Amino acid sequence: MSEAPTITPQSTTGFNLASLPPPSRSVDIAVYNFPDLTGQNKPNDNIAEYSRAVTQGGAAFVIDALRRAGNGAWFRVVERANLADVLQERQLIRATRTEFAPENAKPLPPVRFAGLIVEGGILAYDANTITGGLGARYLGIGGDMKYRRDIVTVGMRIVSVQTAEVLENVTVTKTIYSVALDASTYRYTALNKLLAVDAGITRNEPTQMAVREAIELAVYSTVMEGVKKGLWRFRDPGVGRLLVDEYLLRDKGEVPVEAVTQAPKREVVVTAKN
């Protein structure tokens, strides 16, 4: 059995993130790391597992979510996780230009800097928060169902480079379900002959997909909370007000605030000019 590789399908949260209207200006932002802070290994009731319960590539999911916000209109993400590789490559370019064309060597443009930094990580992974099942059998025919619920928690905060102030902090929880269905039957085909038939299927929600959706919702919530506090604005204030009100009702269960973009609030300047 084999399947061809496919592009990872977009979740509902990812679609909402990509469908955001454009902002009044793009934001330069940096992601250094987004580590696994859970310290959890994969849950196993029989043997000791040494594999991690959640992905160690949280920073890649954060960068992907930031790049897809508003189809790339909201954030300009600068490379920081492997900045040493970029600096080394720039050094090679300068050395090559100086050696082979010293009279025409042009300086490289400066490295783009960011006004904001994304901090946080995968905070918790709670396994087997709820387990249960149900089964029945009658005249040799029956089945049973078992399920398990795990919870992963992601925390994200936006920090100002100029003042080190935490401008926004969001915590998102995603539930992971695992379900197993089994069915069996048996019949005596003769006095001493028994026929038994068993079938079953198990579905485990991928942990990495749950982490990805939690990070996407964290980025979406960061955008909405920033608009609510006046840190940045939508290009169309009317559309932005409707989206913030919808976000408060749907995701936070709060009463919408009126005229969230009309109050005179300071706007953080985060656009870098080279």
C-alpha cells in the first residue's frame, strides 16, 4: 500500500487566517524559536516511550502561519532561527566579489530587522484526560467502542524590540480525540467447529495537525487582539470591526465592543526601512 505525497490540507482555522483582509501596513516580525516545553513523551500503557509527544518543529508552524495571514499581507517574517547560515553566505558573497571584481564590488543591502518578536511555545500536553467506552453483545454478535481525549496547549506572545514590553499574549487549547471501533461475531458451524469473525478500525487525530491548528488560531487571535487594542489596523476599518466582533462572539464568548478601532490608541511602529 502506497500513496503519492500531497500538499497538507488547509484547516478551517488556516482558511480563516488566510482570508483576513489586508492591514493598513505590513508588520516586520521575527521568530527565533518556538520550543516544546511540555517535557512529555508519547503516552504508552505498556512500554516506556522515548519519542516526544508533540512535534519539535513548532517554529516552522509559526512561520508558516504568519506567512499565510491575509495571504502574506500581514507579516514580513525575517529569518532568525538559522541566522548564522545567512550571515555566512553573505560573507562568502562579499569575499567572492572582493577577490574577483574588487573594482566593481558593490556592498550587500543591510539585513532586514524586525520591530516585533514572537515568543512562547507548546506549553502542555495532557494525555488520557477522558477515557471511556461502550459495548454490547447478543447471540454471539456484538461490538464495542473506546475513545480517549488528549489536550495540547500553545502559548504565544508578541514582544516589542524597542521596549521589551509584552504587547499581546494568547493561550490556545486544542483537544485531540482517538477512537477505536471493534465488531465481532461467532457461530457454531458444527458440533465442534466454531467460526469467529472480527473487524475493527482505529482513528487517531494527528498530534502535529492539532499543534498546527492551535498555532494558527493563536496567530489569528493575536491579529484580532492587536486590532482590538489598537496595535495595528485593518485597511478597511468597517470590515475589521465586523471581524473583531465575530471573533469575540465565536472564539472568546465575549460581548463585542463597539467601535474598537475608533478609540484614540497608540499604534506600534514595526516597519523597518533599509
